[in-house]
Amino acid sequence: MPTSLRLWSMCISANLGGLLVGLHLALFSGILEMPSFTKDMPFDLTPPIKSVITSALVLGFIAGAIPAGPLCDKYGRRVALMITAALFLSSTIAMAFARKLYQLVLARLVAGLGYAVANVTCTLYTAEVAPPQVRGILVNLYQLLITVGIFASQSVNALIWEHGQWTTPVWLATIPAALMLILVFLLVTESHVWETRPSSEERKTTLLDVWKSASGRKRLVIGCGLAVSQQLTGINAIIFFGPALVSDVLKLETSSAPFIAAAIIGAANVLATVASLGIVERFGRRVLLLTAGPPMISSLLVIGAMRGEIVPTNRTLGVGALLLFVISFAIAYGPVPFLIIAEIFPVAYKGTAMGFCSLVLATACLGLGAFFLPALKVFGGYVFGFFAISVAVSSWFVFTKVPETRNLTLDEVDELLS
């Protein structure tokens, strides 16, 4: 097999973890609105119950974020990738058979553990095996496949939501999990960077060790700042509660319209992420993040103004604002934080530090998933104003703190931040 083809096959196989993350992020945004789900479950789907089901995935992510790094460092990237696939496969099967709230929550928690391991390992492995000139493209496969998974869930939900069974998209999600397990076993070789670590790095490097170092603190601030920035854009409010959010903001009365609108937004997310693959190595990481800020802020202010009835609801303008927001996010804030976080930490503590950044990201994600619907009810359109302010603060953070790593080897990135 030619080297380039082998490299792509390895990276695609490894980053199927992103596809599984995307599937599970959006899976229940539609299922929670399906008549068949309401019929099968012996409990009322109140907003708090919906938040519990939604947030269980992120709670699992939080629980697994810190262990994921040491797991990856101790047993290797390949083993961690297979564990990712196994966790998603087992949890998805459990979801399909769940008929009680605790069963569903436990299954979502296990999927969250898979999310945690994937979030550390997929990008870490890819950054280590990819040459500098294509590292941005290959690492961004993770975010691209997340968007593909989100779109796939939204599309299936839109097609079957009224007359189909809610278990159909769940069973379909077992296929890529089994495929990832097989492909990683057959095609993925261990990272050379991990295999050739100096023996001195065998000693466990703790987060406290990292924080005591000026260079380590600088890297953690950059990584955690980008993780929080990604979540506080408000993107997962759209992903977690897509149909419900579209219906609430745009006041759509046709029952199928919110699902269709959410699927259209999901398609734009995929296409914009594909576009980011072609420009991330051309223009650089900082430029993309800084350029995305103004259109995201504008979109959020328009959505907030309509939700708060400051301006009349205009469905064309509303869908356009949502699309502009998602496209801008997908080009920059979706893939670039994962890419930079995978580049900035040295192999001595890469897994440990990336695990902590994942914990920070997951905590921000949990807050969004658990409190968005209640906050929307209490504060209305001002919630989107908060997201707009967050994007503005993130732009300042990128401008003042985040270095450009385009076309640098990992050793050169290490020297830059030392």
C-alpha cells in the first residue's frame, strides 16, 4: 500500500471516533421529540428529564476525561482507539434495549466515556503520525467526522421522527462502532512518537508537574482557553436541542419543519468543515479563529433579538443567521481548537494534558447542556447575547495568547512554547 494511502487509511480509521461522537451528540435531540419514544418510556418527558438524558453523555465525558490521557500514554494510542470503539458499541446496544430512565442514562454515561477517550486519542494519534504539511488537514478529520455524525443523526431523525421507531437510528449507530473496532485492529499501527519515548518519560508526569513549569502553564492556559471558547460559542445548544431550538426561535408551526431545518443546518456544518480542510494549512490557525468571530457574533445577536421579540421574527433571516453561525463555527471554532491542543503539548505529558483540556471542555459542555433550556425560558434572547460576548472574549484570547503553529513540526512547536 502506498505511504500516502496507508497514512490516510490509518487516520480515517482512527478518526471514526469523531463520527461516533457526532452521532451520539445529536442522536437524542430528535429522539426526545419522537412519538414512539414517548410511547415506549414509562415516564413524562419534562424539560428536566430531557436535560438529564442529554447531559448523561457529557457526565460520562467528564468522568472519563482525566483517565483517558494516562490510558493513552500507558497502553498506547492504538489500544485506546479500540477501547473507544468498544465503549461506543456496547453503550449503543444498551440504549436500544433501554426501557427505563436509569438504563438509558447509564448507557449514555458509557457512551460519554467513549467520547472522552476519543476526544483525547483521535487527534493526538493523528497529530503524531501526520507530516507537518498535512497535519492540519488530517487532524481536522476528527471534527469533520463529528459533523458527518451529527448530520447523519439529524437526517435519520428527520426522516422517521413521526412514524418510525426511535430505536432505528440507535441500531444504525452500532454499525460505525463495529467498523471502527475492526479497522483499527487491521489497519492502525502504533504511533512512532509513543513507541520511541525516552525511558526518562516512563515516570508519570502529573498535572501538578505540568503546572509547576512556566512552559506547561502557558500550554495549559492555551489548551483550556480554546476548549472553553469552543463550547461557550453556544454551538451545542443547536446540536443538543436542534429541532426544539429551531421551533422555539423561529416559531415554526409545521411539526416536521424543525427537524428539516436542523438537518439543513447539519448539512451546512459538514460542508463548511470540509472547506476548512482546504484552508487551515493555507491561512493558519489564528487567522481562521479571528475571522470567524464577527459573523458568529452578528448571527447570535440576530437570533437573540428575534427570540427576545426585539425585532419581528423573520424565518428566512433566522435560518440564514443560524446557517452563518454554524458555517463560521465549522470553519474555525469547530476544528481548530482540537488541532492546536493536539500540537502544543510534548509527548512527555501529552495524554495527561489533553485529558485535562477535555475535562475543561466537557465541564463547559455539561453546563450548556444542563442549563440552556432553563436559561432560555428565564432569560429568553439574552442567552444568545451571552454567547456573542463569549465569542468576543474568545477573539481577544486568541489574539493575545494563541501562537501560530502552521507548517511547524511538533519539535518546532515545542521550541516555540518552551
